[in-house]
Amino acid sequence: SRDCELDFILFFSSLAGAFGNAGQADYALANAFMEGYGEQRRSISNGLLRSCQWPLWRDGGMAMEPGAVATMQARTGLIPLDNQLGVAALSEALTSAHDTVAVLYGDADRIRTFVRGGAPSARQPAVSDSTVPAQV
């Protein structure tokens, strides 16, 4: 695609590439590689190149056991992303001034703590359908 006139290139990767994930070292590494390749490719791109680092989608092809979702929520504040919010995030990513966008959804305070490398708080997050995407 180096010599093609492209409107854009969009990489879909996972938050696992940015933060790792116990038991998924190969998956995390593959996603981190994709991010690195995107950075390299961006320097020769003839068009817009964006990368979205996605969380688990609630109705996506990958699924977790309910207990694993609860553990993820307690450890990181993340909950599976709603489809409608995911599509809205994609639209924002394409128009963003940032080359790489990480989509984080769930308890904003707990997510900020997780992203900054802090220990999760002892309180249990209150999660509902009205939970809004975290802006970290």
C-alpha cells in the first residue's frame, strides 16, 4: 500500500498490547507489534493512519466467563464495551488529532488508577448501563 493513494489506514488492536494480560502473552505481543508496525508505517503513509486499541466488546466474538469479567472489573475498572459506544468511539478515533487511541470503558476512577499503575482501591465499582466511557 506504500504507493497507493489511501484515504486512511485503520489498525484494530487490543488494550492487551498496551497493558499486557496474564495468560495472553502471545496475544499481547502480537498487538504490541501491530502498534509498532503502525508507528513505522505512519512515517511512509500517503494517507491518514490511525490505531484503535480496543477493550473487550460486550457482544463481540471474544468472550470471557462472567467470573473473569468480574475479576477484570475489580482489577482494572474496565467492563465490556457496548456496541453503540464502540461505533461512536471508532468515529471519534478517525477524526481525532491523535494517531493512537485507546478505548477504555467502565469506572473512570478505577481505570485512571489502573492506567497510572496504582493499586486498585478496595471499594467495589458501581457499574450500570449509564456508565460512560472513561477519559484518561
